[in-house]
Amino acid sequence: MPASMEPVLSQVPPADRSALQDSMGLAVEQVLTLPGLIGTVVVGGASGTRRVVRHVVVDDPVDPLSGAGPDVLVVLGSQLPSADAAHSRALVERLHRGGSAALAYRARPGQEPADLPPDLPMEVLAEADRRGFPVIALPSTARLDEVVAEVLGAIIARQTQALSLANRMHNQFIDVALSGGGLVEVTGQVSTFLDGAAVLGLGPDREVATSAGPPADVEEIRDWLWLLDAAADDAFADLTPSRRLSGNRADQSVVTPAEVLADADLSPADGILLVPGHHELPGGRGEYAVAPVMAGDQRHGWLVAVNRHGPMLVGAGVVLEQAAVIAALSEIRHQAVHSVELRFQGDLVRRLVGGSMRHTERVLAYTRSFGWRLDGPVVVLVTATETVDSGGDPTRALDVLDRLADGWRAAVESEVSGAAVAGLATEIVTVLPLDGRTPEELSALVAAVTARVNGRLRRVGRLLGTGIGRPAEELSGLSDAYQQAQRALVVGQEIRGGHAVTHFDQLGVFRLLSLIPDSNELRSYVDEVLGPLADSGDADSTDLRDTLRVLLETNLNVAESARRLHFHYNTMRYRIGKLERLLGPFTTDPTLRLNLLLALHAARMRGLDQSHRPPLEHVPTPLVDDGLEQLV
């Protein structure tokens, strides 16, 4: 880029520099370690030795600012002329403001660089310390041409190495992206680039999805990952954006693990921490780098590279950062393909349960292409939750249903392979291979899956309920099985609540009552048959209603009813007399007993026996969708 557009790296905080920027020069502290500069010392501004040197200029001390500029190491050809304090401070101020990397001078013959007083005005050193601008003293025997040649040679070698790595990395990662590779292929490529490093690809829940590199190192690093817990995530989230950056650059020293763990009651010596950046390993030997696999604001996983025995390769941060980008692109592509597949699957399930497809070999082959096993007897499950308040946005409601369907699908697949699952309108439909299960075994299986999903949904105040239809021997019977499952779901939720798991064959008389669409008619019937006992707000009526229900369930067995209700036998006889005075001779009139039992069932099914009876035209209050995107 044009010089005017290049960032002045010496003015960019080290934590904000990319690895590629760092590879374009040498830090002042690295310059001091070059073989030809042995004996060089920092005499002022020692806090600024992370400034970057990209150019070297030998200047005339009479005009030391003539060659100064961004990231320039200004080497004085001889001693500075004497000047007043103001001019000395102004010299350092202008070098610092111009982005120069450091000021260097050669000690006088016979004087060592560390000897005091130095060959510079004390005001220069004081101002250098105040601004963190390095002033370095070269040995008196140093040849300036050799100093310049060695520094520039080291910079060029570093740039060549970084650019060569970037070029190889670009070509290799482009090949991975074009060939459809994902996290596994990316992890293998990173391990190749960072020779000697163990590389782990983690999923969104920090599980180890893939790994590459020295097997012994990989196994040991797996044991370290127990430290990557919610406390560390919370500590990282609390960092200010300037320290946390965007959360998607792996090449910066954002923050050390010790800083993040200081308030987390965890020891950094026990493992490594998922903090984006390039860090030293606990104990100071070896390094590791971390890059989150990000797509927008969504994190799909992590890449972790660890070299247990020494520093990471120059440019390692760039490699890990670019690898994370390719892995994110792969994940986005996979999600897009998966979304299209789900739409096709949903359309097929809709047609199957709608009765528009017959049981033919062609249709079966179509279902097998999705990995479904629908050749033999199957059952249909219909799963639903409360109405989703999407703010009038139907797309939002569909997104919520899709996430619920994904969570339900994952839970079903952990128990049964080959099931067809699709989100249709406001419900999740599952066509499940029966595999010889009895009704009891099937109900237990569905109850376990429902409980597992509800365990996560309960955090946002939502529960799933499921209805189970009768087995269908072939695909042409799915329409009836689907309607049965829908009926079981609706009635089960009315009787037992929103999280009920109900088999169609368990409905009994409730199945008939559910066919009455008019709630007002049912309420009128309950009020007429139960009379004063229909008052759900009266405690005595509720008590007598329970007594009546138990009597009818035990076929008027007074002793058994007394035992169940923990009453004395004579107390039960007294209550029976009271009930007959209120309701009529139900102990001798079988028709009255039938009406009473039906009224009790109707009241229970529509919630009419609750202390707060629903209004005549009851519509469930929609729940706000809060946090569902984090559940699946």
C-alpha cells in the first residue's frame, strides 16, 4: 500500500498488531539480540522496546530529523551538538510523534555503552523515559555500515519468511476451501505449517472434534482442556472491547491467561485457556495460540495450536487466523446445504403424513436417500410447544421452530437411527421406525427424549409435549397415524399439561370428548350434571368432587374409597349421603353415574375443575421467545 496509508507500527499497541504486521519488521528488543549488536544497551525509554523497526537511517547529528520517519531506527553518525534543555526534549518529542522506532548512537572510543554519563544530554534521556521512546548505545567498536546491513538483513529475512509462509498458506487453504474441506482438513494443514505443534479443532461446546500433530502432545493437551469452562468464558466476556478486540483474531497477545483467571479461582498452571491470541504456556516454556471459528456473531468452535517445547513459528498467528476463516466458511456452507436438505425433507414428510404418497418402491428409495428407515412398521409422533410470539414476523417463528426441530432431531437420533424429523407449520413431526417395540417401550422412549429436550427448554419457560399415534404397517397408513398423534397431543396437553407424552390408545373417553369443539357446550354440560359441585372456586365443592371421582373409579367400593382418601368408613358413608342429596341417587342409577363420570372427565380435560376456570373463549397467552437460539 502507499506509504501514506501504511500504519505506523511503532504507534500501534502490541496487542493491536496483527501477526503479519509484526512479521514486517523487528521489535527494538529483537534488534538488540542480533549478533552484530552484542554489547548494545538501552540507556533511555526502556518501556518502548516493543516498537517496530522496518527501516534504518544514518543521520547527520546536526539535523537528526532529516531521515526520521515511521518505524525508522535513527542512527547518529557522531555526537549530538550541545543544545539547551528545550531543544533536547523537542528532539525526542518529534521523533516520537513521527513514529520513529528508536534513536541510536555510538559510544566514544574507550567508553562502554553502559558508562555514565552518556554522550547525550540528560534531558534527552529524561524525555525518552517519559515517552517510552528507546535510546540505545552501540559499542564504540561497532561499524555503522555493518549495523545497518545486519538490521536490514534481519528485517528482510523475516519479511521473506513471513511472505513465503503466507503464500503457501494462501494456496493450501484455498485448495481446502475449493475441495469442500472442513475442520478436519484445516486442522491437518495447520499442523503441517506449524511443524512440531499439536493442533486441536474444538466444537462449539469445546469438545475435541479433531486433532493433528505429535500424538503424545495431542493426548496431553486433551487432558489440559478441562480448564476451558464457563468461568473462563465469563471472565473473557467481561474484558473491555479494546482488550478483547473482535474476538476473531488469533495472532495478538490480547491478554495473558493469568490475567483472565485472576478472579476466576482457577490456576493458570493447570492448563490452557481459550483466550484469542498468542500466549506463553504456564511455566514459560513453549507457546500456544487460539482462534475462535467465527461466522458473524456466532461461534462455531475453536482452533488451538500448542508447541510445548519452544516458540511458535513466525507468522503462526496468521496461519491460525486464516485457518479459522476457512473453517468458518466450511461451516457456513455446511449449514446452507443442511438447511436446503431440511426443506426437502420437510416437504417429503408433509406429503407422507398428508396421505398424498403411496407405499411404492420409488417412494421408499426416496426416503432411503435421506437415511430414513421407513420400510417396516413405523409410528408417527407430533410434538409441539406453546405459541411463539414472533412479533408478527412469520420468518422468526419458523426460525424458532427450526431450532426446536434441530434439538429434537439430535435427541431422537441419539436413541433411534433412521427416523424422519421435520418442522411443519407449528409442530414437529417424527416418523419413527418401530423396531419391534411394545407400546410401553415406545412410550418410555418418547418420554425420555421429551424429558431430555425439556431439560434445556425449561430455562426459557417452555416445554414440549408429544402425541403418539398407532403403528402404521406401510407408508399409506401414515395419514391416519398422523391424525391420531395430533389428537393424542392436544388431549394429552389438555389433561396432563404442556409437557405430556400421550399415546392415542391411552385416551379412552377423552378421545370422544375432545371431538366436541364447543367449550361452552361442555361447560354447560358440566354445570348441569355436577350442579353445586361445578363451583371450582369453592374448597368444599372441590373436596366433594374428589370424593365422587374416587367412588366412581372404585365402582362404589366404600371401603377402598375410604382407604384411598384416608377417611374413616363412617365418614365415607356420610359423604356418600351428602353427594346423593346434591346430585341424585347415583349409587343406584347407572345412567347418572355415567353422566357424572363424563362431566368429571370433561372438567378435567378443559381445566374447568381448576380454581381459575378459563374464560369462555379461551386463547392461550403466547410466550415470548427469549433465548431459544442458545438451546440448539
